[in-house]
Amino acid sequence: MAGRIYLLGNGSDLMPMEEARYDSEDLLQAMLAQYPDLLAGEQIDGAQPRRWLLVTREMAVPGEEAGSGRWSLDHLFLDQDGVPTLVEVKRSTDTRIRREVIGQMLDYAANAVAYWPVEEVRAKFESRCDKSGESPEEVLADLLEGGQEIDEFWQTVKTNLQAGRVRLVFLADSIPAELRRVVEFLNEQMDPAEVLAIEVKQFAGGGMKTLVPRVLGQTESARQKKQSARGESRKWDEPSFFAELRRKKGEATAAIARACLEWAQSRELRIWWGQGKSEGSFFPVYDNERGKNFLFSVWTYGRIEIQFQHMKKPPFDQDANRQELARRLALIDGISIPEDSITKRPTFDLDLLSEADSLTRFLETFDWVLAEVKRLEHSLPQTQTP
């Protein structure tokens, strides 16, 4: 029986939206590639919602070492933890969704973890970005948000593949009860792999469409087992960060970090709190029409990290401007920025800013950075923020 949802308009009128079938399976596949949020990352992990990076559509899966593609996976995604997410899309009218698709997906997963070199996965992602006119580095920076290095991320993908830490997703407009039971069973039995079904219902009415994703297959026993095995990372915040920094480095060091945070807040910067399992961090980020402008990060082990590697927006996409930033920082007593570090993430002890003059000079340096970024905001072509 077709379902119905209601939209409540400004005039307090209810607009009925009737459940509608997708015109084709390819349309549903194309929508997923364009709108990865349909994978409902906030339902998969409410504490740390999954964010998605599309590697490619129609990813070839070999059946032997160095073999050519024997099968073709509908979509390959990666999440922010480098977990390969294999997605097969079917319409509920396709009778294969009840049985055949299960064996098909298990074939894909078994051979992918055995025969997918991470270099090929990376090359497919970079090729997709080239075709769409995107920068692979910027797309990855948007996924990672924090200061993780790109090569480190791909190494994590490789480790996950070798360990069989993958996510298998069956996506359809409606998930049959038979498939849901099998998914729940597999998700409880398979470890460290995760098996899920996602139902994306479409509702239409009044010239509009609404898409409603729902994640199925996450029984509580499966969730607890996998969380225990993974050793979940944590989402830091201001109280937990400063409690840990005081515990490790003392009140004086925490006061320097506090001054950096208050400086960022007074400039109305967005604060991104890290998700490390044992070490906390915060990143002041200036968002504008071009995207995310990273500055520096502060860590609970008592160091500051300069985010040269992630300075991808004008004017600090230019070596000369990053060199000028390094020169200004090197004027602070005790801080040394190696010449080859302007594409990396050099660090130094927070305690080097214990003198009031040093702390003032450090923060004034990043006032200069912000001023340079803002100076160009109206003089360069603008693009939509991701």
C-alpha cells in the first residue's frame, strides 16, 4: 500500500505527498551519486555522523590477482574514517533484490578486499574529480575537515581493506522483509564488516519531491559488538579538551590554549573539535564563499600545528604567501619553521607562547592571515561553498 506524508505550509495548510516509484533504477543511482547524504550517515552513526566521498560509479571488481573487472559495483564511497562503502542500488520491482543481490554483494566484498589495490581506488577517485573539474585535494580536505594528511588517509583505506573493514549497503526505494532479515543476520555475524540496507522512499505532490532515507539492519546487539571491537573515537568539546590539556600539561599551558580559542571566538571563526580516540584538538576555521580556510590547530598533548598543508584558498594557495606566514612566525622567539614545511603541518610547543609578547605576536600574525584572505574576497571569482 502506497504511503503518504504531509508538508505543512506557511498558511497552515497540509499538502499531501504521495509515495511514488522512481522512473528507473539508473535515476536512483544518479541521485545517489549527486546526493551522497541519501546514505543517511547520521542514522548509521548518531554520535559521529558518517560523511561520504564518492570514489566512482561502476567500480570494477576483479575475480583474481591483477585481473580485469569481472563484476561492476554500482557505487564505491569512502567515509571520513577511510571505510570503503560498497553500494548496490535496486528498485523494489526488481525481483533480484530478494535473493540474488545478496550473493552478488558478498562476491563483490570478498574479492574487493582481496584484489583492490588502494592505488587503484585512489586513481579512480582522482579520475572522477578530473572529469568533474574538481580538485581531489580540496574534495578530500572537505571530507576530513581536521588536519589529517591525505597520504595518511589513503593508508587508512588500505588498512581497512586488508582487515576486511568494509560496509555493504543495499539501497532501494523499498526494502523487502526477506532482505531486511538477511541483512540483520549478516550484520550480527560479520565482523569487522558492516551490512546495512537503506530504504529511500520518494514522495511527490504539489510539483515537489521529497526523499526520505531510512537505515535498516542495525540491531542493538550488532551495534554494541562492532562498537566494542572498533574502540570508538570520541567527539571532543571545550570542557573535555581543556580538562585533558590541564591534566597532561598543567594550568599555564591550558591558559595559552584558552587565549587562542578566545581569539578565534572573538573573530567569529568556526571551531571544529577533533575526534581523536586519545588526543583532542580544535581547529579555528574561517568559512567564506570559496570554502574552508584553515589556520592552526591546538592539541591536548600541548602543541600547536600550523595548517600549511590545508591552506588551499587564495591568497595562501601561493607559496610566496605561505613563506611570508612562516617568516612572521619565525620572528617569535623559539619558533622555527623549516623551509620545506610550507606544504606540511609543522608544530611547536604551546609553552613557546607563554610570554605575553610571544602570544600577542602569534595572534597578530593570524590577524594578518585573516586580513589577507578577506582582502581578496571581493576581487576574485567566487564559487559555491561545498
